[in-house]
Amino acid sequence: MMSLHGTAMFNEAAASGAALRAQAQANRSALADIGRALRARPPRAVITCARGSSDHAATFAKYLIETRAGVVTASAAPSITSVYDASPDLRGCLFLAISQSGRSPDLVAAARAAAAQGAMTLGMVNADDSPLAAACHYRLPLRAGAEHSIAATKSYIAALGAVVALVAEWTDDRALRAALEAAPAQLEAAWALDWSAALPQLNAASNVYVIGRGLGLAIAQELALKCKETAGLHAEAFSAAEVRHGPQALLDEGFGALLLAQDDATLPGVRALGADLAARGVRVLAAGVAVPGTITLPTITTDPVIEPLLLAQSGYRLIAAVALARGHDPDRPAYLAKVTETH
């Protein structure tokens, strides 16, 4: 029988702190160049382009850029270029492409088209020798190292770290830089936290909502994907605000929720939602927020921009265990490949 410690997903996710350390050491010069360029030519908008886990990192980028840099940030559909052959006006925009492999043809085509349409292009790619990295004006390597599990883990957290580093450099935010410097050790501490109280519920579940808000929505999206692809558990991600607009109608005693929160302005709303769900008998697992009637999962309190990274780290360990408990190999999900070449 496969052991948890013997899976690549477990061991690669455990190395997320080391990945952020490597990134910080290696990317100083590139970050300085990118920061100068953004301050010299402030973009009128930021356009993100990514798929899968990398698109969840782009959700995190949207919230962080809009709240800290004050620049509207939106997600581009790669098919606008690769399928519809359209050419939107991107003059004065920053085009931010995020990818683990950097080899998906549609992302490469979108980055090339964005440059032709007048955008400054920036690639956050784990494979620095990839076509996507080569297609961009600027590169910010993720430095996560090789991943052998099909499920991305440390490269996702490295992408979040790269987004934080970018915004801190762009806005010259010393507090944010200091928070990021502390993150590698905090990731290692988050990895050691015991979330096993959630294992029986998720092992037995057929459906679960993963709920976050603001910066934490990106983590809800990512953990929901990991539940599906590695554990065969149907999970959907929602904002704590959006779930009230219809989707909560499905939540009852037989349909659980994993609630994720960071200690910022979104916390009261997440707490109120958790209390409402618990009062209805929904089986709620809560991380980052204390709600009576729920199972509370331990978390680490730090800068609220870094807390979502720590939630992802603890969540990865839990979901790897859930996958094994449900009879799945988390390293080799059915029908998936490490590099997905969409067109």
C-alpha cells in the first residue's frame, strides 16, 4: 500500500518553503528591473493569462494588485487569440502570464499576441527555458524546481510568492517585503499543522464546497481543484459572498463545506457565513476563523497576504491524505498529464 510520505505530492508540497527561499535569492535583479519598468510606465490595467492552478494564482494576483497597486486587473481568455483570432487593444497594459510548464500553445500565442498589441509582457514560469518565458519581455522564474506529481503544489505556492514579490517591488512596500521574507519558515510550520480532524468528513463526502473570500478565494479554487483531480471528490470553490447568491441552497447535512479565512476585512463576512451554515446543520470545516458548531482546523496568524499561502500548504497535506484514504494515487490522477497542451 502506498504511504503518504512516499508520494511525490506530499514531498513536493513539503518543499514549498525551500522554493520561496530559492526564489527570493535568485530573483532580486529581475525584480528590480521589473519594478523600475512598472514605475516608469505605470500600466493602465493588468491582464492575467493562465490555466488550471496557475489561473488560481492569477486570482490571487487580481486581489493583491487591485488592493495594493490600485490597478484594475482582469483575466484574459487565451481562446480570444488562439481560437477567435481577435486582437484587443492592450496598449499601456501589463500582460501577466503564469504557467508551471510554459509550454501550452494557447498561452504562448496569447503572450506573443499581447506584445504585438502593445502590452508589456511578464512571464512567471517554473520552466525558465520554456517557449512562454521566451515570448515575454520580462521573466520572473518561479524557482520551484522539478515537480514529478501531476498535481502542482510547490509551483503554485511559488507563483503566489512571485506575485507578492512583484507587488512589493512595484509599490515599494517594505512591510510586504518583510512579510514575504518570513513566509518560508511559516510555510514549514503550516506543513506541520494537524488537519487530520477533517479527514473522516472528507473521506466520506460526495460533495463539498470550498469557500474563501478576497485573497483567500484563490486558495479555495486551488484546494477544490486538488480535491477533484487527486482525491476523486467533487468540490466547487465559491466566494463567501457569491455562495449566498444561490449555491448555498445545496448545502445541508449531507453536503459539507471547507471554510478558509485570512485576518483581513473579509473575515467578519466569512465568520457570519460559517455561523449561518452551522446553524442549518451543514458540516463545516473552518480554517483561519473560529465559528461555534464547526470543526476548527489550526492555522498560523501572520500578515493577511501571507496567510492564504499557509492555508494552501496545510490544505495540500490534508488532500494528499484524503486521496490515499479514498483509494486514489495523488501523483497520477486519471486522464491528466503534467503538461496540458490546449490550443
